[in-house]
Amino acid sequence: MWKKDSGDVQLKNIDMKRIPRHLAIIMDGNGRWAQQKGLPRSVGHRAGVEALREVVRGSDELGIKYLTVYAFSTENWKRPQSEIGILMSLLKEYIRKELAELHANNVKICIFGQEEDIPKDVLKAYNEACEKTKNNTGLVLNVALNYGSRIEILKAVKEVAQEVQSGALNVQQITEEIFEKHLYTKDCPDPELLVRTSGEMRLSNYLLWQAAYSEIVIVNECWPDFNRALLFETIRIFQNRERRFGGVKEG
């Protein structure tokens, strides 16, 4: 079991009653972090795995229920094959090394994305992790692997169209709730908070439907430097936001 420092000074000024249920993260900047230090990009990706370990623990400590991380996008296949190989190897290494501890801490692991394109050994490792932790009731760790939001939305559109074509669904019955049942995130609430590291100001085809009313926090630090203290700071920023969902403040 990992240690939970509930009395840590870093938790000061955090309202534990207003923690977001669902936190989504775009883990950006591994390569730039390495290049800035004159190191190979592979070193940055390995450092990024260490950051993920700390953020998972911090999220559990805060009581966040769902943590969704952008591990590999459908566009990442455009990278050099050597870098893709390193990324896939690290993804498999992470889940193999961390599974026992994650399971011991009641973490439920889920993956979503286009599974048919993921290397078989990597997919096998994650499917085994999902199966082993499926009955856990703590933090849900969603790993977006070979994920692209536009493809996800098109998949949902096609599935709804098939239901209409088969007569199982009437066009007039289509609602947001019906549509969302066909998204990868059908078992999760929309993320209240979406964090992106490395200072980039874009969503990069990530959770486009789900992030419609997410509070977005951009962190200048690259992902390998994103630690527990920075995680807690994003929560403080979130709690200082006024969430109106298109309405206006009363009074």
C-alpha cells in the first residue's frame, strides 16, 4: 500500500469536499524536456512514466474517482518507428511493474481506443490488468491508448445509425444520453478538469465531446516535471473557478 500523507502541507487551501470526480490529463512535453537537457527523447518518455506514477498516487490521495490519461494518440503513429517502439515498450513496462501495487491500492484499470492497431503484447498486458482489477472500487485509471476523439465520435455516430437502420431506435429518440452510451467513456462522468502540460494551448483531438464544459488548466512545465505539488496546485486553480455552464452568476 502506498502512503497517503493526508496532513501534508501541500493539501493546504484545498477543499476536500470540492475535488473533481474526473480529472483528464494531456501528458505533453516528454521529448522537449529531454531535448532541453541534451538527452535522447527516450529518456524523456521514461521520466514521463515516473511522473505518471506520482500523479496516480496523488489523485488517489485527493479522492479523485476517475483519472484519464492520454497515453498514445491516433496521430502519434506519425512519429519515427524507433520512438513508437520505445513508447509501446514503456507502456507495457509501466503496467507490468505497477499492476501489483495498483491492484493492492484498489485501483481499477481501463483502456480505450482502437485496440486493433495496438501491438499484441502491449494489448495483452493491459487487458490482463483490466481483468485483474475489474472488481476494484477505488480510483479508476483510464488509459487512452491509440485514442482519437474524432474517430470515437464517428464510431458512436455509426453505431447509432445502425440502431436506427435496424429499427431498434427512432431518430426522434436520439438524445445526448443515448449518444454518450456509444462513447468509450460511457461508464464515466465528463471530466470537470482537464490539465495539459508543456504550455500548449490545444486539445489535440482529446475528449472533444466530453470536455465541452471542462475547466482547462495549462501548466507550463513539461510532463516529466509534473509532480504531486503541481497536481495539487491545479486542483486549487480549479476550485477558484466559477463554473456556470453557460449561465450567469446569481445576485
